[in-house]
Amino acid sequence: MLQITNSVSIPEDEIEMSAVRSQGAGGQNVNKVATAIHLRFDIGASSLPEAYQERLLQLSDQRITKDGVIVIKSQQHRTQEQNREEALKRLQELIRSAIALPKPRKPSKPTFSAKRKRLESKSKRSHIKAMRGKVTDDL
């Protein structure tokens, strides 16, 4: 069971994991041993609550396919078990970030001094621009 919140968890049989060879440099270990983990999680076929599924599908995350499948590849560590734990942790963080509601913005008004400073700077700028005009003889 992958625990998301106190009340929501995902059974292990809904998460499909397969071991593949890691990419990049690493010598014989990389060439011989399948230590990287491909994690696949189908959002639509999962036992997650409907609200969670909708929020996940609305995310514009490159790890979520058009079919609603989350694909995570973990190959940071040298052992398969560490990569498995890393992939599960990333899935957990992705789901938690999707359900976290953004804090609503409270509209605020500018302070009296902020208004005064803005008007003073506007009048200074106006005076500077007025001084750029043609010079005339007023004799």
C-alpha cells in the first residue's frame, strides 16, 4: 500500500513496475544489470477518489500521458530497490501536489502612503517632461 494521505492509499497491484537497464555512463554495472525502474500508474482505472483523478488529469505534467497514465522512470541509484522506493516517492509527491488546493488570494488596497508616493513620482516625471519643451524669450 502506498499511503497518500491518512484516508487515501493506493494498493500495490494498481502500480505496475518493471526493471530496465539504466542509461548513461556507468560501465559494466549499467550494461549488465537492470537497475532502473519504470513505474506506470493508470489514473482512470485506479481506486483513487474521483476528485483526485480529476485533479491529476487536469495537471499539465509531461509524466502524464494522453491516456491518463502516469509514467515515472527512476535511475538515480545503483540498486533496483532504491530506484523502486524513489519512483514510489515521486508518485506520492505528484498525487499530493495535485490535491493541494492553492491558497485563495485576498484582494488588498494600496496604503495611503503608497498612493501619495505614486502621485508624487507622477508629478515629478510630469515636471521633468515639461522642462523639455522649447525655450522662449519672455522679455
